[in-house]
Amino acid sequence: MPGKLKAKIVAGRHLPVMDRASDLTDAFVEVKFGNTTFKTDVYPKSLNPQWNSEWFKFEVDDKDLQDEPLQITVLDHDIYSANDAIGKVYIDIDPLLCSEAATVISGWLPIYDTIHGIRGEINVLVKVDLFNDLNRFRQSSCGVKFFCTTSIPRCYRAVMVHGFVEELVVNEDPEYQWIDRIRTPRASNEARQRLIFLMSGELQRKIGLKVLEMGGNAVVGYLQCFDLEGETGLVVRAIGTACTLEKISTLTSASTTHPSNSSPSKDMKDSPQAAPSTLGCRSTHSSPVHSASSRLSQGFSVSVPTLLFAGMGSGGSAGKDAGPLKALMRQQTQSALEQREYPFFTLTSFPPGFLLHVGGVVNARSVKLLDRIHNPDEPETRDAWWEEIRQEIKCHAKALGCHAVVGYSESTSICEEVCILSASGTAVILGSRFMQDGPLDTDHRLSRQPLVFSTGAERVEGDMGSSISLGFEEVAPPGCGFCHIPYDELNIPFPAQLTNCYCCRRYKVPDVLFTTIDLPTEANITGKGCLIQARLCRTKKKAQGEGNATAISNLLPFLEYELHTQLMNKLKLRGMNALFGLRIQISVGETMLLGLASATGVYLTALPSPGGIQIAGKTPSDITYEQHISNMQKKINDTIAKNKEIYEVNPPEFVEEVIGSPIPEPRQRSRLFRSQSESSDDVSELDLSYGKKDAFVLEIDDTDAVEDIHALLTDFPTPPGFYSCNTEIMPGIQNWTSAIQMFTSVRVFRLNNANLTNQGLNKIFSELCENLLKSFYFKLRSMVPCCLCHLNFTVAIPEDELIQVAVTAVAMSFDKEQTLENGRQSGDKTLIKAITENDEQLQFSLELNAELSSPNPLSSTKGLSDVSGSHLSARAHSVDYSSFADRCSSWIEQLRLKAHIIRRGSVKTTSSLEKASPLPEGRSRSLRRNRSYSGSSVAVVKMTPLSLLPGAKIIKYLGIINMFFIRETTSLREEGGVSGFLHTFIAEVFAMVRAHVAALGGNAVVSYSMKECVFMENPNKNQAQCLINVSGDAVIFVRESELEATSVQPQSATTQTSNGGEGT
Amino acid sequence: MSVELDVFVGNTTIMDKEVFQLWLNGYTVSDAVKVRIEGGIMEECEANAEVLLSDTMDQYRTFQMCERLLHHPAKLSNQLLFQIPPDRQAMLIERYYAFDDAFVREVLGKKLSKGTKKDLDDVSAKTGIMLKSCRRQFDNFKRVFKVVEELKGPLVENIQQHFLLPDQLGRDYAAIVFFASNRFETGKKKLQYLTFQDFAFCAGQLINHWTVGAVDNMMDDMDVDLDKEFLQDLKDLKILITDKDLLDQHKSLVCTALRGKTNVFNEMEANFKNLSRSLVNIAAKLINAKDVRDFFIDLVEKFIEPCRSDRWTSIDVNLYLTHYTNSAHILDTFKHHGVWTRYMGVIKSCILRIYH
């Protein structure tokens, strides 16, 4: 199916000087797609050439459109010698192939050279005409939408979630081809960049084909990774979740958002009997029938959750985890899922009703020796490896009585010829609503309503982080369903302690819950969450080949076990009982293994309160020793108490009831056995259980444990005003402002001391991470109160004795004053405060004052919600509380916006005054030249690793951004050393991402991530090289206040639209 | 164990005003860390020296990367590498182009050449401003000078346009450029009591009244050069001192007007011929570039010092100059009213400014 790609080269600016003699450049441009190349004329002697070329037209197959990038090369014309390349721009035209994404690429894009970095910018226009947009292609999959976001994208609803899609493509790495010895570094880098662009395109196309086969139209949670295997090749692999998405039309969502937002909370208030039954389906449409049916299914499976932490080395099997447990014959959903090869989902947050019960984390690793890939077209070995791992995950999930795995991800760590493949996810039981082949019995009612439900769901999700969540804690239903265990109470797959759910008291829940997903929006929590990290270093002997692989696989279980122990201890130390977003990374180097587990700890109201930590000495012989122990015990108790205060983990009220509950006090504690020392090599001796034991006891009979406790207590507390988490949004904080700051930080540590013990290494590694966090808190101190969200640590061992930690996260400020509990009251207060401020600073106090002075401010709100078509007028009274609070917060947002604009406006006026002000003595002269920068200021592009922007609504997804860059230097010292080099490179990558998003017409990147940052240096040769791979979703967002201005507050609409430039 | 590499890059470039100032002042990273520690930031933010060092290094690197953009401020707003909010951009530019009065006094009127740059270590030692900072300030002067030198049109506006400087700073730079291009002597001991702002004020007066652009804004000429024609015409004023009758007449007119209005009338009367001769001689000599350089020293030596030794107050000076200027117009045989007004207007405001 052919298509026509059109490109026009408009102009260049800030070009480098290529001709030393004239200090100018004779630039021209080559535009290449596939094997066709066009050239512009030479624009002589200018650093700001205006080519204004004709439209270059490429008539190509749409398979090529998907695979190939448009390649733009800027060159300097030279009469006597070869033309010098200035740099290149690769444009991924995939976003143009989908009718719902971008329609044109137009804007200034940085010209990039792998040796010199960004060298000026070029203004281009790119369009695509697809001749036949029918669904009958074989080779191509144009029109399938891709999202990095791991939830249903904000302006879509899921009609169907089809399931797991995966693909990998393999090629030889140009860097390791023989020809590399004779070509320049630049040529090698460019070959590599181009190849990876091609492979990514091909991969995406192939995944798209699979999606079409399944009947879907989109991939959500698309995760693409590179394995730079070195000699053996280059693997690009991707996983994702195929879905059928339906766009929610922007107009209706804009106008109806508010009334529907307020309805759920309202409902809850009105009908308390609905609260315990609805499973997070907070919607006006939730009928009693629905809740009954969901209860029915719950009743069938005796629920309560726990964790399973099945860490496997190579060849290690699930062993006791995969006990003789027969999967419960649960609803038909299961059979539907079982028909699939892998019932995996890369999503981490879900529409309500999708997730029924959570089992625990499932995890599989395997150590492989890399061998040459003989036939790149049939990458059988790599496929087989992953298949193995996925099967294992599937088994683990089954062992937990679960039929699906969510929050699923895969990763690798490569050192020389050894490769660790890892996969992890959360075993769950899913509701059938979004499943294919939905069953037609009890759940039928549910499955017939998905559209209605998902509409509500999208709203709720879409507005998280804004005012919508106001009053959440007050009115939300218990939201404990997902905590109930999915497995059989009598046949627990691993020793765990079950209690009756603390919310509904009906079903069993485990004592702790570990998951890889985000906290479900409907979940009931107490207090706030926090980042919890377990860090571990293990030395390993240098070895080759199989011996090495065996040594590593022997070490892995210990590593996982200790990470787990640490996580558990730290969780208890914070008085919390559940982990979300758990991500365990194991990195392999020549002489050590690094393990880093990050998660966000929370206190789930449904789960029992965690017991304390008790220290026991084995041989309490002398008094000083006793003293020492009691000192430590005291310290620990103090820390727990302090943490409870910091995170506002107040024991819930029904704790008193617990005393009367059948669970005896001592059994609330669990015992922790330390692993034997490293010499122990018998894996089966490991006791992964905690539940059997009576108390959670740390025995400090060996030095290791002392170290452990020490490590436990040395975690630096977050400074006041800061919170941190690695999930999308901090549980327990709702009133975000729109101020965000995304950042990437990289640190490399050299371990000079060759003979470090495990403890020494641990300490260093732990300090490295802690210091990094401290640095963030310091740097972002101006944003307080704020939360570092989606803290994503990536560790690597680039060389012997080097540890690299890369972090990408976003800092988001929130309003402290606006408390949620009494949204209305404080809302009123803030409103008044805002107005007084308003009087002082702003000119349009009139309209707001008028509103305030109206005797009943609620009446105006009511009127407005009626205007916006709400059918809730009968119950409008209670609606008003939340919607009024909503409005208050949005007013404040608006005021802030206005204030900002006015401030800017006044700056503008003064500057124009400056310009116009006649010189003394009335000597006026006309300006003979316009300011050279006028009108060309750069549009602001926000970046965030989250799938949402606080205080804003995403109105359009423009396509996926997936970019790969290589930068190399042979003048490391001159570029400011390794730090200077990398600093520039990361800034350049940001700049290129922003420019491409702006060219697509977007103003933000969401779900941004830096998936690869491979840094290599050779200071002796004054050289360094770095590879970075980033991805995200380009979007257009609109400030919520602006939306409201048009839909809810028509009177201020004019002000808002005239100020609409804010987003740019 | 050592940190080999340490970077932090924000989507919106984070720049700390305080660190930026330290960087501008020429502090090394370790000195800057010391200053910050002494400022008590560690207690405030629960940081430690390590964190502070890492942050300072990062900021310094960012500033270094930004510096080349700051050399062409217009580029800062349309570059893509750093996402900096407009108010931050303005702050960066303003602070980068800000200078120390002590420093500028040292180089004001000097040729902005390599030779002067070489002597900056002396300037640094004398003023206590770090050499790095001196170099930046000097380079700023030179850069502005180079760009504006070639441009036509009003000097202040050209500077403001090209360097996006706020009003006052733009005027100051205009003064610096003007002084550098006319090489006014400002370093003599007798001129030491004058501040940069005194000179800047005078420069403003000269630019606005004595340059080519001052009379004809259609002329595509520069503000940097004094109006040659005017300087030529100034020679005609000599008649005021060469013509004995005119001189006496002028004196009696001024004295009549001044009588009883000041405590130093006698001194004024006694000195009238001397002072008048000085002022007219300064005017007549301005046609020679060398004498232009000595303009300020002449004013101080020939006019201000005599007045000062006679203990005139600045009110007295004002009074005297007003009548001195106005009376000339009443003289029958004096024809050069235009030139006289143009000359004395500037002289009067300059003298009043520097008489302290």
C-alpha cells in the first residue's frame, strides 16, 4: 500500500562556522528516505540559510514508512574537497501514519552530530499522504497507536484489553563489524544510530501486525529495550499490551468532566450502603445488581493476599512455590486467559473493575551465555530464552492461584558474554469486563457495561492529581477487594499469615503485600507513602564462560533473598504493610553483582498493622552486650515511632477491635531468619517464609546482622517538606500544583580499594544512593512542599570497579494548606485568601468579588453544574460540596495563572516602555531594526515520567517518541571531563526530545523514560562515548483552569482565552 | 572510592541565583562551597558538604555551558539546549552584564585592547575584584563595544536591543562605549573623586547633545563620535574672550544679575575673566582629539578647582553658570547663540554633576 511522504526544507539557524576564512558556511541539505535522496540548493555564505525548498516527494511502500526514518543531512558545500557534514536529523514519521495522532511535523529541529553534538537547527515541514487507509495490509500495520503509558491513556477508553504482545529483532552491531576498523567513529556511530532507528521501526511494525491480528488497534505500556550484546549482536525487543481503544471526544469530556467527577463522591455520601459493596466502581451507574454479582464472585474465592517472592537462578525452579496447588476454578475469565499463551499485561494501573485480587510479586531470572546469532532473521535462541522465562512467570502466577500477571516487565544485564534475563510482574485475578471471549453468566451484566464504566474510570483517572480527588478519603468505599487473597486459604502456596480484612472483615488478607503495579486509585490507605530501597553488593570471583554463569546463578538466590529481607525490614521500620511499584534490578559485573530493589511503601488500611522489629542476641552472656542490644532496640523503636509520625501512619480506629480478634498478639509478628553466610551453597536451605515464626526477630549473633541493623538505621530521613516514591503519584497526596521539574541525574563511582568486603561494598553502594537522594532534595529545595515521583534508579557496572547509577524522576509541588478532609471549609478560606491577594495584585478582582459577595456562593455553583448538563440536580446539594471545592482549587489555579501572566505582562510593558521611552530632552528616534529575537522564542515543552500532568488535561496523544543517540568525543578534557561531556549530552537529548514534540504540535511528553544510558570512557586517550535511549508519549495538554474557564465559567472565558498563551 | 562522574540535568534548567553570583564573582568551586557553607545553607536544608560540592559543580558547569549563549543574549531566547523561563533569562543576562563600579573606574576611557587586558591583574590587585571577574567584565565591555561600533543608530537603543539589557544598564554600557571610543582621560589623580555614575551622566549628556545623531536623527551616523561640525563651530566662541569689550560686557551683565544673591559674589567677580577664559578655551580646543581626551581633567582643573578653593557651593555654581550662559545671549555682537546653548547646556549639567 503506497503512501506519499513529502518534505520541505525551510531554513536553518545558528549553523556552525564551517569556513574559517569567511567565518561563514555554504550550507545545503540532503533529504533521504529509503534509497531516494533529494538535495536543496547551496545557500552561500550564511549561518542562517533560507532554503525554502520545493516539496520533496517520496513515493514509498507503507512498510517502509513504518520502518525507515526520514534522514536529513546538512552539509557544507566545498568546491575543492569533499563536502563536510554539519549534522543530521532523523525524523520518525510514525506519528503521521495514524489518523488520530499528528498530521504534520513542522518546526525547528536540532541538527545533531555524534562528535560535535547539536550544531544549529533546521526548520522542516513533513507530511504524509496515505493512499489507502484500509485494514488489509500484510506487511504494515499503519494506524496502530503506540503508547508508552502503562495505563489506559487519558483521552481514550478501553473497549477491550487483548493481552500480551512481544517481538524481538536481531542484527549485527555495526560497532563490532570488521569494517569498523577502517571507518571513522562518526561513520560507525551513524551506522549504529540508523540501524537502531530501522530496527525500532521494524519492531513496532511487527508488533502492530500482531495487534491487528488480535483485533486490537493500540499498544499500551509499550516497552522497547536494546541489548547491546557486543560481539554477538544487537537485540531490540519490545513488549506491550494490545488493546482496543476508543477516543473520548474532547468536547464532551471537557463539558461533562465536572459533573461526573463530583457524582461518585456524592453517591457515596447519599447511599452509605453502597460503600462496602462497590469495588471501586464509584459511579452513578453502579446498580445493586452489579455489586451483588461482584460479591458473589468474591465469595467464591476465599480472598486474602500476600507476597510470593520467587527468585530463581538459572535452572532454579519454582520448587516449593509451585506446590501441588490446583488453580482454583475461578470464573470463566480464567479459561479465557488460559487460552492465551501469556496472560501478561504491561499495565500498572487499571480501569476500576479490571483488577479483582492481587496475589503477589512473581519474578524469574535466568543466566545465559551469549553466543553468536547465526541467522538474524530467525532469532530462535533469544526467543526461546524469553519464552522459558515467561513460562516460569506463568507457573509462579498459577502457584499463587492467579491467572494473570500485571505490571509485567522484562530486562537484561550483560557483562562480557554473560547475560541475566529477568522478568517480573504481579500475579492477579482480573475481572472479565475487558477480556475477550467474556463469559456469559453471572459476570455478564458487568461485561455488558464496560463502556459506561470505563467512561467514569477515565474521568477519575484522568483527573487524578487535580481537584477531583478531594474528599476521596472521606467517601471512597473501602477499596480493599484487591487485597483479598486469590488463593485457597487452606492451601496457601507459601507460608503466610492471614487475617480478616480490616476493611470489610469478610475475607482473608495477608500480613504484607508486594506488587509491581501502581496503587489502585480506589485503594484505601492510611497516611502517606514513601520510597523504600534495598541495596546490595556481592563480590564474585572473576571467571570465564560457564563457570562464570554458574557462579552467578548460585549467587542470585542469596541476592534476592537479602534484598527481600532488607525491603521487609525497612517496610516494618516505617510502620507500613505494602509495597507498590516494586522493581528489582540485578546488575552483573566482572567481580561483583549489584542488586537494587525500589518500591513505594504504604499502609493499606485493609491489611493488619505490622509488628515491630525485635532484636535478639543469641548468647546474652554479659551485661554490656545486653545493654548494646537494648540500646539498639530502643533506637529501632524510636525510628518506627518517628516514621509513623512523618508518614502520618496513624493506627486506624478499629485497632481496638483487633485485640478481640482471633489473631493472638505474638503472631502479628513474624520472624526473620538471616540467610546463612555466603559460604552456604545449599539453596534449598533458604527459608523464604516469615509467617511460621512467632516474632519478627533480628538475631544479631553475627557481624552481618549488626551491619544490617546499622544499614537499617542509617537511611537518611527525607527532609521536611519532601516526600518520595517510585510510583506514579504519591499515595496520600492529592492537591498537586502544576509546577513540575523532571530531571535526570547520573553518577559513577570508582571503587579504588580492590579488596572490599561485601559489607564494605554494601555500605558504599547504599551511601551512593542515599547521597544521590540527598542531592535531589537539596537541588529541589525551592519546590517544597514537593514530592519526587517515579524515582527510577538504574544501576550498572560499566567497568570493573565502577558503579553507575542513573536516576530519572519528576519533582511535583503540592499545596499544603488545602487540606482534603474539610475541602469546603478550607476551600472557602483559600478562596477568600486568594481574593484578598487578588485585590492587592490583580486588576480583575471585580468579577470574583462579585461572586463572593453573592449571598450564597453555592448557589452559583449549583447553577453552573446544572448548566453543564448534569442530571443530578435532584441531589445537587451534596454535589456542591465537592464541586465547590473543585472550583475553589481551580480558581486558585486560575488566579495563580493570571497572576503569572500579569507579572509577565508587566514585564512586557516595561520593556516596551523602555523601547518607546524617548531619550532625555525629547530626542526621539525611530528604531531602525526589530529586535532580532522577536517572535522566535522557544515553546515550552514539559516532560514527565508520569502518565499525567497535574492540573492539566491531556487532550491529544500525538504519537510515541523513541529516540536513540550516540555521542562520542576525542577531546574529553576540553569538553569539561566526563561530567561536562555527559551533562551536555543529556541536555542535548532533552532538547531534541522537546524539539521533536514541539514539531509534532505537542507541549509535553508524558511517560518519559531514559531506558538506556551506556557510558564508556577512556581518559588516557581523552575519549568517551555514550549511548542514550529515551522514549515517551508526545501529547497536547490544556490547563484545567482553562478548560473550566470555557465550560464552567463562561464569564471569565475571555480573560482565559486571551491569556491562552501560557501553555506555549 | 571517588565520584568519577556526577551530573544533574533538569528539563527546566535549575540555576541558583546565589551560586551564579559567586560564579560571576570569579570564585572557584571550592571557594564557592566555602562561602555557601558560611552562609548557613547546610543547616537550613539539612545538606552536607558533599551535597553542596556536587550542587556547586553542577551549577558551575551549567553556567559555563550557558556562557557562550550569554555572549549573544538574543540567542538565549531562541536556543533549544536549555529550557529557561523568560524571567530567569532576563536575570541571567542582567547579572552577567552587571559590573563593579570600582572596576569600571579603572578601565573607563582606556582602549579596550589586549594591552589593557594584560594589565587586568593590576586592576584586580588594586580593586580586590577577582581576576576572573575582571576579565568577564572587560570582555563584556569589549564585546558590546565591538558590536555597537559598527552599528548605525542610537547607541543606547542599539545596546539594549542587541544585549537585551535593562534601561539603566544599557545607558551605562553606552557611557562605557562612548568613553572607550573617545578615550577620555579618567584615571588622573585629580579625577579620582569622581564615581562611574558621574561619568556616565556626563557621557549621557555628551551623547545626547554633542554627537551627530543628537541633531539629526535621520542621519545614519553613530552616537559614538562627537559632531565634528559642532566642534569646529565651537572655535567661534573664542570671540567671547578675545574681544575685550565683549568680555567686559559679559562680566558686567553676569555680575549685575548675581549681586546680592550669593555669599561668594566677590570671588565670582574676581574670577570671572579667568573662568570664562577657561570654559571658552576648553570649547575651542575640542576640535583636537587629544584635547577631547582631557575634557574632564580640564573641567576639573580650570573650573572646578578654582571654584572649590573659593568655597562656592553647588548652588553658587549653578547660579553662576545659569547667568553666565544666559547673559551671553544678550550681548549685541555675539552671534553664535545655537552653538553657545548646545555647548553650555552640557557643560553646565556636567559641572553641576561633578562639582562635589
